[in-house]
Amino acid sequence: MSNDKSKSLFEKAKEYIPGGVNSPVRAFRAVGGNPLFMKRAKGAYLYDEDDQEYIDLINSWGPMILGHAHPVVEEAVKIALVNSPSFGAPTAREVEMAELICSIVPSVEKVRMVNSGTEATMSAIRVARGYTGRDKIIKMEGCYHGHGDSFLIAAGSGAMTFGTPDSPGVTKGTAKDTLIAPFNSISAVEKIIDENKNEIAAIILEPVVGNMGCVVPQPGYLQGLRTLCDKHSIVLIFDEVMTGFRLALGGAQELYNVKADMTTLGKIIGGGLPVGAYGGKKEIMDYVSPLGPIYQAGTLSGNPLAMAAGLAMLKYLKSNPAVYNQINQTTTKLVEGLRDQIAKAGQKFTINQVGSMFTLFFTDANVIDFDTAKTSDTQKFAIYFQSMLSQGIYLAPSQYEAMFISNAINNVEIDKILKASEQALRQIKA
Ligand code: PMP
């Protein structure tokens, strides 16, 4: 396989863009090698600048549920484009989008559009803080909520420590208001609440985690958080940037039958264009400007192209609920194939799957939180990744990410992925 064009693009990119990429994970640091520069994609397949073809298991980190360049989305964007890509004024599409989200996501009564998942989570905690009049938030170790200062906080050594900044530039003042608990531990959250009586504004988490690899909430965990939030008047925020409209039409909240007070949404509701949203109970959302005192704004928020793409995809999903059975079954088939294969190869592994999200961890630990995720052998993952890539399978370039299956992936692709995986596993053994 020739990667010459990607290689020279990366060299040039590094001169002008920090690390040569506009988002760090794309640089392939965790797996080594040269990142591929993509030129086009259709359905299940990506094509790089050297015209190599790849089966895409990232799908733009979630949003391409229907596969790439789906005609329904493409047509909607074309129509919006000829009428100008931006007005900075209200549009009918925004109203339709808001109504659609409120009718689908169980707990959302009002919603505000923004431009990314980062903006959605930053805004949501500002609103939760303004609404409750409290400063502190609880975040789960290993969950990612974008690059807002309050979320770039490492765990320290346990649930009781104050957070320490994970990135230079995040002030100690900001970090001290983010308290960290391990995912799946209700007792850790209870302890933090006890030690910070009437000071916690919000608990925020990915209800099914994608960002330390796929990690599943244990039975009773989400409900347990709901009960604690009710008892202590804390705003429960589900960050459904990856899970909303993917795990079910109504996201993880529908799947697990637990309602959040606020929900953050992202890339999926833009069908591949830059979008985010945060929403929730009316009594909370009514604190947002211009109705209430909490300021949040955006020149391109509710952008016509993004709304057109997102609406087209969400309406398609709403009227074709069979898509969910299809992507879930495809994922299960792939995961079962991988399990058989890896067990035969004698590798230590764990696969976590919820619906069309999954991660193959190179550890035999039961991966339920960040500590257990970190027992993975990342060197083995890197070998597996490179071998898969050289065979035309595009996996997320880090052990600590989830794969996302699109509706364009069918039996032909599953067979190709499994065949490549068999070969990749042999390389690990060698
Ligand atoms: N929340 C979650 C759960 C995410 O996975 C991400 C990004 N992958 C974000 C927030 C941030 O979204 P964005 O990259 O659009 O800012």
C-alpha cells in the first residue's frame, strides 16, 4: 500500500498546524505511523489521498449512522446551500429541529443549538450552576466531555481528591470545582456529595462511555445517580454526544429508561456537519438568555446547512426504526466473530458492546471503569491496529476509543473485517 500522498501532506501539515492535525487523536500518536489524509467516502468505505480504500469503523466518531454521503442527507444540504449557508437569523429548520429533539429525547423539553459537543457541555454546566447557585460538579474518571476547562481534569488518586488540571492552561481555581468519581461507583459519588453538602450543581457523565473505550453502566448505576440527584437537588446531565440517536432513537435514556435533567448532544444531530445542542427541563432551560440571566450565544448556532443535514438524518431514522435493529445485529455479528477468533488465538481480551458501539480491549479484566480499562495492553492494540489498517480496515487509532457501526456495513464488510482480524492476531503472536 502506498501512503506517499498522506505522508507528504502530514509533513507539510506539521509546518502549519500544531502536530499536523486539527484534533490530537488524528495524529496516530497512540499507535504510531503516519495518519491517513482522507479525500472522500461513500457508504461503508473511506478513500484516502493515495486512493486506498478502507472499511470505516469510526464513522466520523459516531455521526455517520447511515454511512457516508447518504443521498437523503446530501440532497438536503444541496437544497440548503443554494439558499445561502448562513443568515445569523432564526429559521424554520431550527424550530423543526428543536421540536423533533424534544419529541424524541425523553427528558428534553427545550433545547438550544450550538456548534460542537464541547460547547454543549460547557453551556450545560454553566446553566446547571446558574440554576442551582452552586459551583462544583462531579465528573466520572475517564469520561470525556470535550475540551472545556472544567472537564480537562484528571482523577488524582481517588474519589475524594480535588481535581488537578490535566492540561496546562486550566487554572487551579477551575480544577478545584471538578470532583472526580470512578465510573460505575455509586458509593464514591455518595461520599463526594456527603463531603460537599449543598455545593454540587451537577453530575455529568456519558451514560454509556465511549471515551475510555466502550464501558457499560452496571445494572442500577444510572438509576442510582438519578435517585441521588433527586435527593440532593443536583442536576443530572447525560452527555449523549455519542449515544444520542445511536443506541436508540431516544439515546441511552430510552435504552436504560432513566431520565436526565439535562442532555448534551453533538455531532450526530448534524449528520456529519458541526453541531451540538443542550436541552432539558423547561424550568432549567428557561434560565438561558434572553429569557433568563444565564448567557450563551453563537453566531453560527442553528446554521442552515447543519440543520438541514441533521434534520434529514434524524427524520430518516425516526421513520425507519429498523435501522437500529440492523446496526445492532451487524455489530453483534461482528463482535461474536471477533470473540470466537480471539479466544482461538489465545489472546487475553474483553469486548464491551452496547448496540452499535463496541471496543476490543487487550485485557481479560472486566472493563467497568478507567482503572480496569488501563489494564489493556496498548502495544498489542497498536500492532493489531496497524495490521488492520494495512488490510484496509480503519479502526479508531487508540485503545481507548469506541468503534461505531454504520447502516452501510453489511455481511460482505463483516467478512472482510474478520478475515483481516485473523491475520492481525497472528501478527500479535509473532
Ligand atoms: N462529549 C462526548 C461524550 C464526546 O464524545 C465528545 C467528542 N467526541 C464531546 C463531548 C466533544 O464534542 P466535540 O468534539 O464536538 O467538541
